[in-house]
Amino acid sequence: MNLTTEEYKKQERKIKLQIDALYREHERELGVLAYEPHEVQKKVLYLPNRIKCMFTGNRVGKSYHMSREICMLAIGEHPVYSEKYGGHIPVPCRLWVSSLDFAGVRDITMPLILGGLPQSMIADVRIADRIVKLTNGSIIGFKSNDSGWQKYQGTSMHAIWLDEEHDFEVFNECKMRLIDTDGIMLISATPTKGMTWMFTELYEQKDTGNIDVGVVEGSMDDNPYLSEDSINEMMAGLSEQEIQIRRYGKFVELQGLIFPNYKTDVHVIDDFDVSKDWKRVLAVDLHLQKPTAVLWVAFDRDGTWYIYRAMKVGGDGSTIRDIAKNIRIQTGAEKIEYGLIEAATLKDHQNIFGVDVLQEMAKEGVYLLKGTRDVETGIHLVRELLGNPQDTLGGSPRLKILKSAAFNGDSEKRSLDWEFKHFRYARPKGDVNAYSEKIYKHDDDFIDCIKTIALSNPNFAHRPKVKRINKPLDRVTGY
């Protein structure tokens, strides 16, 4: 049968559509077994870490990829983690998939999971309960960050996927759910919120040798299915900062710093023996569920501050008296002019535990006064103490930190030096270019100690005595 050119093209299109339909049906049946990751996705797939992170720009396929890894775990076909391939995640297994809200579950994560599972292995889908059950016994539950961290309490899990940046409390609670099983956490995100906990707790770990955390970065340019023209069209009208985030998946440079005038090479000095004649003060930022921060400050004859000791103690079920005992041991025979406790934590712990914190401390020989609570004034006073290292006209710092105190804490990244470099104002939701006047309260316990001491107005500068000269008054002027 002879066909005209037009008829031939029409027949060709029909056959192509039939082939595409058969392929889609085949792919739907196979699910994740037909998955072919691109290069960046492949790097993520073969990471062996317990917490694996995919930080990319938009439209790189991060959510799609992580959904496929969850499906692989559910059916026992993950090339790294499944027992079949020498891993430790069994079948059946318990899995969670978490979105920022339930609209994200409905529109993104649940459809991705249902599309990634081989259709013959789906035993039951309970939309109202947000649960998918497989024929092999595996169960996938769906969660929402905006429900609060309490909704993540309960049974142990084998793997959890957080799609986009969740609250730090949710992240921590999810880690608790994975302890019993030595489970896996998957995190996919475009860092639109900047350098939040996700930057310090995860991204920065990639260069520290922390084997628990693996990070892969990717940009729109790594997606082989996006053309340069389509990328440029999506980026049109965005600021350079937004382009760095949304195209390249970069954590933007930390802005909104409260102490931009703090410089390690200016304010941190080599250790030396502090003079016994200098006046000394200590401050405590008390916590029982996490380490308590304690700072010791000495003041020279000119009134310059020297933070000579910093310590994090407790947080492991220690009592108030346990913490006080540690403070007393560290202080030794040093003469302390007065000690202070940060006002907010004093109030919190007296309300929660119903004990007189100051009395409990005093029983161990640590005598403290309640500090003043005035956040903005405290910040202003600390800024003045730091001075302006670039200012040659009266801007020299009046606060110095001994090296052993600057880098001490429950870990180096939560040291006093680290807190100064990361203490900042919070971002308004949805605005990557602005900062609010609200402080981002996270890992700032040493800073609270410094503010508490500054608000007590320690004035120990030496004032030389002026010799009075008595002379007769002038009869005309009277002086």
C-alpha cells in the first residue's frame, strides 16, 4: 500500500503514541524499578551515610529522586541500604514521608510515592489516614511539619524523608525515631531560608569528616531535561541572591548578623595567666535538657574584659546541684566579685520544676544574683565592647577572649567564637532578601551570658587618686 507523505507522518505519529502509552504503562507497573537517575541523583543514591542531603536549586529533581529512594527501601531494592544488597534495612520496614504541610502531602509527596511503587505491590491506600501499605508488609506514613514536632513522637522507624527544610525540633525528633533501627534520614531542600540550622547541622558537616552526614549539591544546569532558555526564563526578574538560591542551590552569604564587628583575629588572643588582682565575674545560662553555658570574665585596671574560661556542662540528666558543683570545681579558689544567672532561664526553671534555683546553687557554694533581662540594651552594650576593628578613632575593642575559652563548648561549632559569628536576626517567612527585628534564638547561650554581665554594669576600671592641693582663695574671684 502506497502512502502519501502526509499519511505516512500521520501513521508514524499514531505508532509513536501507541509505543509511548505502552512504555508509560510498563513504567507505571514497574515503578521505581524503571528509574534511571541523572548524574546528580546517582551521586545521592550511592551515598552510604545515615543522613543524606540533596541541596539543590529548583527543578533539579530532588523530591522525585528522594521519593524513589523511599520506594526502593519499601520494596527492598535499595542498592546501598537494603538487606538484599548487603545493607541493614529489612523488609518489611516502617517509613515516614514528611512535607511542610498537608497540601504538600496531597499534591507532591503522596503522588510521587504512589507513582514510584510497583502497582502490583500496593495493598492499600488510606487517604484519610495518610498511609500506604504494601503487599510485603512495609508501611509508608505521611507527616506534616506544620503539625508540630509532637506529632513525630511514637514508634521507631527505618527511614524518614523530609522534603524541604523542616523545623529544627522536627528534625531532632525524627533522629530519635531512627535510633533503635540505625535508620536512614533523607533530606531534600532548596535553601530558601538561608543559613539556618540546616546549614550548620548538615551542610557544614560535609567538610568535617562526619561520616553520619552526606551532602550532594546540584543546580538547574545539572538537570539534562532543562534547556538553557527555560532556565533563563525562570530566573528572569530575580535578584542575584535569589538566583544563587533557586538556580544553584546555594546557602546565601550569612546576612542579618547582630555582631558583624566581631573578628576572630581581633578579639581572640593567646592564653595567659590572668592576674590575681583583677576583678572577676561569672554568668550562668541554665538548662537541664541541654548543656548549661557558664562564662568567667576578668577585668583589668583599664576596665577591659577578658573572657578567660567558657564551659558547657550538664544536659545529660544532671540536676541543678550537679551543675553548681561543676561550676564550683572550675572556679576553685578564685575570688568572684559576683555571679549572675540569666533571667529568662531562671524564671523558666523555677516555673517548670518548682524549685528555688538560687538556693539549690547556693547549697553547692555557688552564689548567684538574678540578671537583668533587656535584650536590645544587652546587644547594644556588647556591640560597644567589641568596638569597630576598622575604626582608628576610639573604636578599639574592650572585650578580649582567651583562645581556650573562644573555642570551648559542647562542640567546636557551638563554641563562643561560633556563636558570635552566627548570632543573627530571623528572616521573615518567604522573603530571602530581608531580616526581621526578631532574634533567631538558636545556640546563643554564651552570648546570653555576656549580655547578662554587660547589663550588670561591671565598673572595675582603676581610678587613680587625685591629690588635693589646698591653697587660699583669691579675694577677688573667690576661687
